[in-house]
Amino acid sequence: MTEAANIPFEAGEALLDWIGLTDALAAGHDLLKAEIADTFLYRGKDTLLNRAAWIDGLGIAVKSATVFPGNPSHGRAMVNGGLCLYGDDTGQLAAIIDFHLVTKWKTAGDSLLAARRLARPDSRAILIVGAGTQGRALHAAYSAVFPDADFTIWNRTEENARKMAAELPGLQVATDLEAAVRAADIVTSATMSTEPLIRGDWLQPGQHIDLIGAYRPDMREADDTAMQRARIFVDSFDTTIDHIGEIDIPLKSGAITRDALVADYYDLSRMTRESADEITLFKNGGGAHLDLMTSRYILDRWNAQR
């Protein structure tokens, strides 16, 4: 029996690149559609999310994530968990991969694949909404595809935005969210908001809006007007519709209809911008199949350097 790889964060990350990951995610969607099972347990604002995926020809991933919003005030990470990757042929454990490594690269890579297909190639002004760990990953990911872009950060607590800007040279701090959204070519948002922060009345022709933060039925980052003005895309119909408030709430209220959702990653040929002026909006749901594809990419890169 081959010993399972144990891939820590720093050693694993040194082998990865954002373009390679998005290519791997696209290739993963050419395989048979994933079987996915998600379970959620809640205790107030705390969440336990168990996600499993099986793709014939790629393998099996099981990921458990705990989200405790109160942790940062005590100096602890908000999101924790673990991931196991199993071989497709035998079901044997192939790798234990650092949870934060998979989450960082899966989440930002998911959004980056959409941006490569939907954002205008000449985008130069990128606004990051949310100065958490994922905001920093988004800066790294988007920089790989838009190396000449100017980045701005807005955060509800301005002090945290200034801390992030101090870490990343050239990153500017926005104090007026409306003005920052209006000035951006790309808006990428990763917050814990349950009430919409991004207003559709602020959106400008040609923008690409990337929504990451909402993962529960009671969460959303953009209002109904934003959804109505944009052509909407998701990473997976199966893990966003009926699961995430960003999509589910406006569908149930009648603010949008099901045919407003143009395509997901299993129909990549339709995930394109039709004109320079249209507004595109992508909902990053981050399903377990994407954890599986990302984990397989990480393990392949790990094995290649051995």
C-alpha cells in the first residue's frame, strides 16, 4: 500500500500557480459530473459544513469546515477543518492536505476561472470588498491574470483595510463603498454579510461582479437590483440554488427567475461575455467537487516534484 501524502500549507503552496489551477478546474468539468453531498449543522452563528464529492476518474474528497465568526475576537481563525483525498480506483487514502491550503486556492481559483471568462480583459481597476484572509488570496489570484491592475480594498472596519494595505504594496484603501464600486472594473466581495452591501444602482456598464462571501441561506452580498441588472453565472447550479441566499432569496421572492441563471461550469462554453457594456455577475458557491479538483491538482504537483 502506498503511503498517503501529507501536504502542509507552505510546502504545498510553493508548488502552485493560479493559472495552472484554473486550467485544472476547467479540465475537471470535462469529466463526468460530480456526485456531491453537503450537510450543514448550525448553532446560532456557528456552522459545521461537511462536503463530499466523487468524480469518476478523479477520486473522492471529504472536507469538513467549521465557521465560528466569534473566533477572530479571541485571536483564532474563523474557519477551520480538514480534508482527505481518496483514490478513485481503490478508495484508499491518497492524501491529507492542509485545510487552509485547499480552501484558499479553491475559493480564489473558483472566482478567477469565472473572471478569466467573464471580466473584460482590459480591466484595470479591481475592488476587493472584505479584508479577511480570503481578501488577501483574491489579491494574489487576480494579480496573476490582471498584472497591471490597480487594487483597492474596502472593509466595514477601516482599520483592518489599512492593515491589509500595509501588507500589500500599492493597495489603496477606499472609505466610500459606493464610490469605490462605481469606479471599479471588477468588484470581488468576500464578506460575512447577511444584508446586501453592493447596490445595483451603483453598477456601471462593463463591470464584472464576483460574489464569494454568502454560503448560508440567510446570507447575501448584493441586492435584488444588482441581480436584475446583470447576466448571472454560478459555479454549480446544484450547490447554489436552494442552498445560498445570494441566489435563493431573489428566486423565491420573484426578483429574478430561474432562466436568469445563464450557466454554470458544466456548460463552460456559455460562460462568456456577450458585449463590452454588459454587467456580468458570478456567484462562487465553492462546492465539494471544486475542493476535489483543487486537491487533485495539489497532489499532482506534489507528486511531480518528488
